Amino acid sequence: MLNKLDPRVKELMDQDENEFPNLIRRMKREIGEAKIIGDLTIMTAENLLNYYDQVEDGAEDLRSSRFVLKLYDIFGK
């Protein structure tokens, strides 16, 4: 699923990789191995949502205001 990740989110992750190498590598590995969004741990999902909120300037969109729906948005689903 890593290739489906919003490029803006991936860019932020890449920027943080020097500061948090273990976290970012673990997240990328987990995302890469995931077959469906439900395969992600809560920790990775929460971190992805934090990145997504940054690229979306924290704007709440009615269609994506819920946790799982935001995750689907991150992967273009």
C-alpha cells in the first residue's frame, strides 16, 4: 500500500526519517506489507492521520472527519 500513500504524507514522513528513523522505517515497512487498511496498527494509523492533518491544514471535511474514512482518504480510496 506504500505506493498508494498520499505523496504529501510520504514527503512529510521522509522529512522526519532523519529525526525518527526507527519509527518511520517501521511505519513504511508496515504500510508496505499491509494488504488492506485494517492491517495497519493503531499507532501507524494515528501517525498517518497526524501527517494528513498537516497537509490538509487541519481542515475538517465532512466526508473524512472520522478516523477510518480519513485513512481511506490517505490511500486515495
